[in-house]
Amino acid sequence: MVSPGAKKQKADERAKYQRLATSIVPKPPLVRNAIVAFVVGGLICMVGQGVMNVFTSRGMSQDEAVAPTLATMILIGAVLTGLSAYHPIGEFAGAGAAIPITGFANTVVAAAMDFKREGYILGMGAKMFIIAGPVLVYGILSGVLVALIRWLYRG
Amino acid sequence: MGGAICALGQVLLDTSKLSPPHMLVAFVVAGAILSGLGIYDKLVDFAGAGALIPVSGFGHSIARGSLMEAQRLGVVGLFTGALEFTGLGVTTAVFFGTVIALAATPKP
């Protein structure tokens, strides 16, 4: 049985270590990261807007053009992932690469590629949405709840 | 606009202890709530792809599809409409993901 004194001393040591660790870990360069995320995220959206303009110039309405635009962006993200080109962009730009839909495609394709070696059913099939899954689950839950509330409220 | 959303996400990542998947979930939920308040529609009108391509646009599209079908079909529409606009994103991601995973192997 460990004496309560020894336990407390251990906890104290752990807390001390925690404080030391947080004081040593470098602070992320907040401004630099935010600017890079802004520029890269903005560029990706600009490409998306360009693709959308191509579709609308062919006579689609704004609403109709959304779906093919998103599909094109997903294709771009998927191909870049296949070429192992999206990972360095993500390293460089952080949220700037993760938040656009190309990042969603990247997580799905990268997981599919990585888990292929664990088999096609239990590897690729089961783990394709290992990162994108929570986004889908909570997106659908919150979306349906919001729609329910608005629908009840407005009739 | 899209850049601003990404910068906000990055600041959130750097200043809090959220991991990237947590941050993405927060954004998709925020998109759905802003959609319900009628704010996200205005962002889309203003910024187009800049508001639709970030993951918050995904939440917005789910809420919008769900509401649209609910107004048309009633309760059933809440569920049939959820993936009205986003089913395409999920399907293409699965399709291209499989094709590319079959064709390419990750670089070590």
C-alpha cells in the first residue's frame, strides 16, 4: 500500500513537471499561422469561386452550380491527396487546408489509402471516415435539429 | 471570406486545446446554427464559394436541405432532406476516395 504522503508527493512532482513543460513548449506563432491559413483558405475558396463561375457562365443558376462546384473541389482535393501533395499543404497552412471541402476530401482519401493495407472491408471500408466521420455525424445531428426547431417555429 | 473562416479556425486551434477534428466539428455545428438563424444564407449571398467551401457550409447545407424538405413533406422531410445537398459531397468523397486508394499508395 502506498502511503498517502508518497502519493501526494508524486502528484506534486507531476504538477511541477506539467508547469515546466508548458513553460518550455514554444507558443505557436499565432499571427503567422492565422495569416497563412487566411491566404491558403482564401485561395482555395477563390479557386472554388472560379469553378462556380465557369458553371454559371454555362447557364446554370447559382443554386444549381453549387453541387458540381463542390464535386469538382472534392475531386481536386482527392487527386492532390493521391499525389501525396495535400499533406505538405496541410502542414504549411493548418486550418487553411483543413476547413475547405478539399480538406474533407483529403481526410477521406488519405484514410482510404492508409488503411487499404488492413484489407478492403475492415481496413479501407471501415476506416475511410475515421476523421471525416465526426463531421458528418455532428453535422447531420445539428442540421436536423436546427431544421426541426425552425420548422416548428415557422410552421 | 473563406480565408477569414480558415484564419478563425487556425486561431482557435492555436489558442485552445482543441484538436483539428474537434475544431472541424465545432465549425460544422456552428454552420448549422447560423443557418437556422438565417445568418448563413446572407454569408452565402455575400461570399458565394467563400462561404460554401469551408466545412461550416456543410452544416449550413444540411440544415437548409432538411428544412426545405420538411416544409414540403413534413416530418419525413427532416430526414430525407438532410443529405439533399450534401449527399453529393459524401458520395463523391467515397467514390474518388476508393478510386484513388486503389490507384495510389501513400508515400512513406
